[in-house]
Amino acid sequence: MKCIICGKEIKDKDYVQCPDCKNYMHKSCIDEEVLMDVTGEYLCPICAARAALDWLDNIISLYASSMKGEDRKEIIERLKTYIRLLEEA
């Protein structure tokens, strides 16, 4: 099995498995603050990003009409930056 983060073979017992997609990760590859869900489970980067996007979908859907002017432009620009980052990776 290979680590979803670094792509290297997992040879020892120092790994965790994403509860959602069942991918494996070296414990040393995990940033706990970023990849831990509210129940304390380690999510792979893909599942963590999807969970974050689900949360963001809810916020933007509920409050888009209250976002005005410069605040709205800032959020749009940050979202565009994320898209460029993903396209270039």
C-alpha cells in the first residue's frame, strides 16, 4: 500500500487510514490540525478538502446575499486563487 500524501510505500505500522475513502497515510505525513475531523479521525487531504468545501458551500449559500462590496470581491479572489492552485498542481 502507498501513502496518499507522499506516494511512498508504507512499510511499517506507522500509518492511519481515512475513514471515508479508506486511503492510507504515513502518520508523519499528516498535519493534524488540517486533516483531523471533529470526531478526531484523520481524513486524507481529498476527503478533508471535500468536507471543507461542503462547509463552505453551506456558508456561501446561506450568506451570499449579505456579502457586499470589497468583502465579496476578496472572497471571489481567494476562490479564484484556490482554483488556479489546483489547476497548476
